[in-house]
Amino acid sequence: MTPDQPVRQDPRVARSRARVLAGTVELLIERGIAGTTIDAVAEHTGVAKTTIYRQWADQPSLVLDAFGSLLDAPAPPDTGSLRDDLRVLLTGLAAALTVSPAARLMPALIDAAERDARFAELHRREAATRHAPVLTVVRRGIARGELPAGTDPALVVDLVTGPLFHRRWVTGGRIDDAFVSAVVDAALAAPVDV
């Protein structure tokens, strides 16, 4: 086998891995993070604990992978317009926040992150992955001159994503296309050179 050839995974390992991840998501939704132990996952899925531990070192690793199995970071769009790129990304985020099982799991992860440094690190990595495409399009917009050169890209990410999370978990209002457009327009009109 040459270094550029992909390593073939045993189909049985792939099946048990998929079963464990799906079962972990089900338990996370049903019981939260604290109730989703390796023992509980093994019992729920019928996969032996030794098999689970061969794939994941501990419960936080398994939980992170379960979250990751639900959260696909989209490729950064390049429509030629920062406004349109942000609308594309935020429309996808709005859909994820309203219909994805990941949205039901997010409060549990945030709660666990407040109590346990391991989950705090998981949450930071998840947030960084989720924000990466937005940062990419914002930096591209700055390079094209659509935002001033001194713009703080991270602040723009906060300005465009924050209202969606606030509406989802604080006010419970609708997150529709009109709201997404209003958020993008407001964020791009704000001074962002902190």
C-alpha cells in the first residue's frame, strides 16, 4: 500500500461506529450529557463497552463525535458578495437551529461546559468549527473592500450569528428569511473596527 492510498475500514467497525454515534445522539436528546455514559450507550446500542473504548478514549470524546456527526460545517460560499455569502450561511444556520437534532443538544453542551473543563473545550472546538465558514467569508469580504480594512472578523461573526442563537433560545421568535436578511443588513451597517 502506498502512502496516498486510503486506508480501508473494516465494514463491521464502520457499522458499529455508526450505531454507537446514532445511539449516543438518541441518549443525549433523551437524557442529556450526564445521562449519556459509556455504560448507557453500550446498553442502548448493544455494542460492547470494549468496542466503544477502542474508538473513543472517554465519554467526552464520544459526545464530541456525536455532536460532530450532526453538525456539518458548510463550505464557505463565494457568490462574489459578502452580504449574499452571509445570507447563504445564516439561512443554513437558521435551518439547523430550528430542525436539526443538534439544536436540541446545544443547551446541554453549554450547560456541561459551565461545569466541566473537558466539555468547555469541546464547546470551544464545536463553536470554532461552526464559525469557520463565516470567518472565511468575512475575511474575503474585507479583502474585497466590502468592509473597512480595520474590521474585526470575529466581531462580525458575533454580530451575525448571535441574534439567531438569542432568538432560538431566549425569545423563541421565528428565525425566517426576513429575520436572517435583517440581521445581515444590521451587522454590515454596524461599526466593526474595535
